[in-house]
Amino acid sequence: MKKNIVIILSIKEKALTGGQKYDIHFLNELKEASNDINIIVDERLKYNSKISLLYNLIYLSKLKTLMDADVLICNSRLYPRLFLLLPFLNILNRKLTMFAIHHHYNYFTLVGFKRVINKFLEVGFLKRFSGLIIPSRYVYDLTQSVLKRNNLFLLEIGFIKKGYDIEKKPLNSSKLLYVGTIEKRKGLHLLIESIKDIKVPYKLNIIGKYDSNDSYYLSLKKMIEDYKLSDKIIFHGRVSDEKLDSFYKSSSVFVFPSLHEGYGMVIVEAMQYGLPVVAFNNSAMPYLIENGVNGYLVNNKEEFNQFITKILVDKNELICLRGNIQMQLKSLRTIKDLNKDINAFYIKELIN
């Protein structure tokens, strides 16, 4: 029996983050299986994540669509916009079954009172759903302890295999690469502090969309100027897929100083180009990086400097890390694996 499915997402094309890419792929795969899907796109999430009661009221303009739904699926990051609407919707539409795609806990990235209030809202919001769709094994394990509930569906991220010949990758590059959003959670200020005293030649290319008027971006630019690193650290903004491919191929080390990740898709993307990864030892990082095998997990800025330098200087170490990465990629979870899981979820949970 087909059901009317409503999906609420922050964006449905031109994804900027790994989470958005996953959501769009999930949506498109469901659309292949069912014609009875309505999409509500909340573009505001991209620009402003502040909690506001007004956003809960804005969704009332979509009330008829929501009332006609048998199944509602939304990104859990929308909790500031929906935490009041969902209880109201449950009362009005008794037949509604709700699922959330849950990438990570936002309150983990906050401190002080903001952390307390967002934990209350986010955890309470998640408890209202019939089930949680979780793309990350790290978040899946964490949710079992945070929420202590059943009905968790691990539909783990899959990748398109690049087929890049790692053995032909040159060993003489001194280029470091970062790919991701330019925001404080990504820890770029700590990365700059870490590499300012590296004694060997290097160049850091930073790929990711930024706002030239954003206070965090401006603080990073000031650090670079103060440390006289303008010739070594370059912001390229968002680039084409072809240009990004070129950056991956020409780099030796992928640096990822993020302070919290639900998955970290770019880590796997970088490894497909034979790049060992140096990252802080937190959140999802140990699920992807084996210390001394395919990269290094570090605990402070000094270790970040130490292991970047080690890879740049010791070519035998680089060869060893690349060889290990090549072996691990043979068992990489693919997009076909994810599609099978999505279709199995659709048949078992959405139409039965």
C-alpha cells in the first residue's frame, strides 16, 4: 500500500555539506521508488540557525500538506523550527508516522547556557519520532547511549569509488589540503596555530565557501597576516568538481582540524586520492582514521604540527600510509550499498 510521504529538507540541490549531499541522495532514491512524495524545502536553515518561535508558525502555511501526510521525514537539524509544531501536528494528524534523518548532535558543538537549552530541545525533539535514520556508525552508537531507544535505522553513507591510481601519485608534493565549510566548529584557527611554526616548505589550500564579511573568516585572515603566512595559506572558496579533483591529486596530506563531526565524508574522499589524514581525536574521527595506519589522530596543536611534518619529510612513511589506504579502499562501502539499505527501509518501514 502506497503512502503519502512528506520530506522537509534545508536544500534539495547544490549541496554544500556532506549531510546535505546525503539528504538529497536519500530523497532522490525514495523518489525512484514512489511518486507519492511531497517536498518542503526550508532554505532559511542555510543562513540562520537561531531558535525562533516564528519559524514554527511559518510551517503552518504548509499545514494542508502536513495534514495529508502518512509519513513525515525531516532533517533533525530542523529542531529549532519544528519543536513546537510537531506535538501540534501529532494531535491533528493521528495517522502520521515520523522519521528524522539524524546526522549529529548540534548541542555538542555549543557551550554554556546555549548547550543546555539546545540539548533540552534537540533531545526532546528526537524522542518524538517513530524512528531515526542515521547515516553514521558513530552517531548510531552515541544515540544508543543518549536516547536509549529502539527504532534506530543505520543507513550508513556510501561512496562512489574514484578508481584513482594511488601508486602513481607523486611523492614530492608539499601541499596540504583542507576541504569543508569555513566555520569555528571546523577548527581552522587551531590548524593555523599548529602549522605556523612548521620548518619545512609547505602550502595549505583551503577549499570551501566563505562569506568575506563573516567575523570568523576575517579572524582567520588576520591570523594569517599576523603570522606572515599569506604566501603559504590560500583560501580558494568553493571550486568546481574538476578543480577540486586537481587539488586532491596534487596534495600530499589532508588536514582536518574539526572539533566535532557526525561522519566526516571528506576524510574518505581524501583517502580515495591516497591522502593520509591528520585530524583531532574526537567524535567520528576514530571511526575513519586508524592512528599510524591511514593517518594520525592528534590531541593538541603541537602533535598536529609534528605529524604533518613527519609525513612531509619521511617519504617512506608516506608510502606506507598510502599502501594501507589502498588496501582499506577495497572494502569501501559504496553508494549501491546505501541504495539497497534505503530501498529495504522504504519497503519495510514506509509502505508496509
